[in-house]
Amino acid sequence: MSRKQYLAVVSKEEAQRAWAEALDLRPLGAEEVALEDALGRVLAAPFQAPGDLPPFDRALVDGYALVASDTFGASTDAPARLRLLGRPIAAGDDPAGRVVDAGGAIEVATGASLPQGADAVVMIEQTSLESGGDGDHVVLREPLTPGQGIQRRGSDVEEGEALFPTGRRLTARETCVIAGAGVDRVLVHRRPKVAVISTGDELVPPGRGPLAPGQIFDANARLVADLVRELGGEAHELGIARDDEAALRALLERARACDAVVLSGGTSKGAGDLTYRVVEALGQVVVHGVAVRPGKPLVLAAWERRPVAILPGFPTSAAVTFEVFVRPVLAQLAGVPARAAHARPGARLGVAFPSAPGRHEYVLCYLAGAGDGPPRAFPLLRGSGATSGLARADGWVEVPADRDHVPAGATLPLTWLRSPHERTGADLVVVGEPSALVEAALDRASDEGLRARFLPGSAVAAVDAVASGLADAAVVGATGEEEARAQGLALTSLRARRLGLAARAGAPLEGEPRAVLAAALERGARLARARRGTDARRLLDDLLAVAPAAALDVGSARAVARALAAGRADVGVTTDDEARAHGLAFLAAAEAPLVLVTTPGTDRPAAEALRRALVAHP
């Protein structure tokens, strides 16, 4: 494929195939390293035991080495009496010349080499000593079997045994065995050296603030470099390339010394994006645009058959495209065997999800337990520009390119983002509108040992999630109460909330709420409004004589309070709890019910714990 003849906006599978064909993906070669530096490295050759483990027959307990047949028939009424022979044998002693003959026993310590002739060791606690004119004797009242209390030479590992195959990543378990075999150096694959470059005039390295208008801290360099290190590569962070062709070329020339290059930003085809054009001038762009979401602007290129990737600039897009496209390539260079085909784990969607037809979609999600079945997945919709979503998410589910809508309850392929010991999910999933009441209740439920997770959502979606069994409970207002009654769900009344107008402290909020709101809008006050379907929005619509031409649309009553406190709006409808928590002036206008929605006759301990906590809240 010649320059400028790259593939534009292809499927995920086509992009992976075309990039692989343009690269040399053979492992990078082998090197010998000290065992103390081998943790996390990948074996470049099978590891075979150089000798037997243990290298001699040894005692497993403190006791007496003896001939088992001398104890046959021993009992309380007819104990076996064995002559005590010579001094004890300690761990590390050379037993040469020490022999246990018929009717004799020698004291041994745990780990000590057995004397010649012994074929069993009795625990010292199971014996007694007798002294007499014919010397000291060991007395046993139970028989032993040959091999009892000992470990034979080579019973753990035999000389020449293949212990670990090529491609095994060394953990503490493997390095322990290798050390026990007396080996202090191992042959491992060379780690891929990966140049990491961020691009853009707006980027500032962490710690170099304060930020000027329009600037952001560079999170992608840390993300990419640490992803490289997680998979066992060497990240060479070359810094931020400004939007200057000469500066970018200089950094890329330095990057040529590495085995792979990963850049972020500058993937778009606009006139201001230099990155892909400079990479194209220095090598071969294979793909520019992949039908995935997030990450469509991804660029996959090759320099002398070495991989070069330009990830999109938004953190979530960069993380997804790295995991899907870059990680498998770096793993091959590092000598990690390709994963065998196996059934992917699945997760059931907790809510319906509208997808983008024509694009393979990766949806970050929270996960919650579902007994013995697949976990429940609740999409974390924070956008590809959000940084926190990557840390909040438990994993992602994949929506095929031919789907434009996925119903609640559908099972989708799952990729965990957490390590195995963190893959517990939540015991209790609550959906609805965020509030201080719910937060306090979840704190109380956690005191009962429950792992609880609250997911914000519209009243209708929250009720539907409970009705379908995908959520344990919902906390909703009047709108959700009406929907829950229509679906025949169980309702528990909680304390009513006061709803009203809020503004920053000191703002004039006195009088009849409808007139106060109208006067504020006439003065040019900026309005923040919650999403449709919330009690806050219903009240706002009732108070408005004429809807303003422009308003700041946010999610919940809490989001309204945050917008007012941050100065992004001047007036809005929220609850008294949120106004108080954010230091806002408040004018009450109505009371709104708050109800707990559960499945009728539910026997879920988690939901019951939440109900008790909510009802008990003052």
C-alpha cells in the first residue's frame, strides 16, 4: 500500500488485519536477566529443572527417623520400643555415615536429610522416651507406614522436568520455583521499547499549572505510558509535541530508536492537525479512521514494519483504542502467546441502550452481581472526553456495529478493566435521582456489610430497571411513583422533599415563586433546568409562563444546584437539601413525594436493608 492510499473508516476487523499485514510482529529477541529483575518478564525458552527438588530425602516434621516395619502392630497395650541412635540430625547436617538399622531410631529436625535405612519419620509429639540400663528408647503406640513424615528426592520436581513453557509471564510463584532450583538467571523476551508522545498546544504537563484559558493538563501521556508498563513494555516518554511541524518531526526522529510509537491527538483530518500528516510523510499510514465508538479517528501506521499508532486525544477514546488495537500488537512483540479462542464472558444490560449503527461500540459500565448468572451492566455515560470514567468503570461491554438499540436484559460481550480480585461487583444496585437521603441510606446499608452502588437515571428508566429485575430498588419522585403504580411495583413512602427556586447566596428570593422567577428572567438571569421526567423539571415548567429561549440543561436537581454554585447559571429549581448543601438561597414552592420502588414480594436482603435505612433516615 503506497503513501496516501490508506484505508479510510474501515471496520475494526479490517483495520486489525491491514495493520498486522504492514508490521513485523515477530518477538523482538531474547536476553538473559538476573532472576531478581525477572518479575513480570516473559520466558523466551522453556524452563527445565536443572536438578531434583528436593535434592535429597528429607523429614517433613520434627521427630525420629526409623524403619516403618519396626512399628507394625504397635498399640497402647503393646507399644514399639526403638533404640535411640546417636546425636540428632539438624537441617543442613551431612548425614553421611549415619545409618538406621532394624529396631533403631535417630532424632531429626524438619527439613533434615534422612539417614541411610530410614523410610519414615514419626512426629515427636506421638512418642515418649524411656531410659534404662540398655540405653534410651523411643516408644510408639501407633504404627507408621513407609513414606510417612518424609519427602522423597525429586517428588516435587524431577531433573529435566519442563516446568514453564515459552511465553509464560513470570510472577512471584514462578520466580520462587526457579530460585528453589538454584537458578539465578533466566532467558526472557526483550521488552518492546515504546515511544510515547502527546500532541497539542493546549496541553500542559501535570504540576506545571496554573492553566491559562483553553489549556488542559496532559493525562494521555500518563495513561499510555502506564498501559505500556502494565503489559510489560518500556515506556519512553518524549514529552508534548506542539503544533509545529519541525518540533513534531524532531520528536518523531527520536522515537525511531524505539520498537513502537504511540502518539495521542492530531488524528483528525482538519487543517490544524499536523500529526497524521507528519507521520504519513515519514512512513506509511495504513488506516485513518475505524468504525468504532469511541475512537473513530484512530490512525494506524508503519515505519519500516514497526508499529506507529496515533490515538484520539480524548482519554476514553485513547484507552479503548489502545486496548483493542495497540495492546495485542505490543504483546506479540513481547513474545506473549496469542490468547486461545474461548467464549467471552457476558453481562446483561441493566437499562436499554441506544447505539450508533455502523460502528462497533465499547460502552464503559458499572457491574453488579447477579447470583450465579452473568453480572448486570449499567452504562457509565460520561463521554469520550471524560477522564474519571476510566477509573470509575468496572469494565466495558461491546455493541456490534449492526445494532442501533439494545434492550434492557440483553447479554453483551464483557471486558473487565479490574484485576481478578476486584471483580466482585455490587450486592445492591439502586437507580434514580441523586439525593443526600439516598447517600445516607447507602452508608447505613454498607454498615450491614453490603456493597452498594447508586446509578443516576431518569424516573422511567429507574422503574423499568426494577420491573425487569436488573436493579434492586429505585428511589424516585412523583413521576416515577406514577410509573411504578402503573407497572404494579411495590412502593414505600419516604419523607417528602421541598422543591423550590434556588440562587446563589444573597440573591433576592422573596415573594410568590412564579413572580420571583419571572422577574429574575426579565432581568436576564441565566436559568438552569433539570432533565424532563424529574420532579424539579415538572415544577419549573409549572412556574414558567413563557419558556426562555436558552437555558442550561443539566441532569438532576443536584446538577442544578451545582451549576448555580459554580456560577454557570443564576436561578433554577432544586430541593431544599441540595440548596443547603451547596450554600444557596432557597424559596420553597412545593412538596414532592419520595418513594422507594421494589419488586412485589421481593426477598432480596439487599433491598430490605436499603428500605430499613431509608425509612430510618430522619
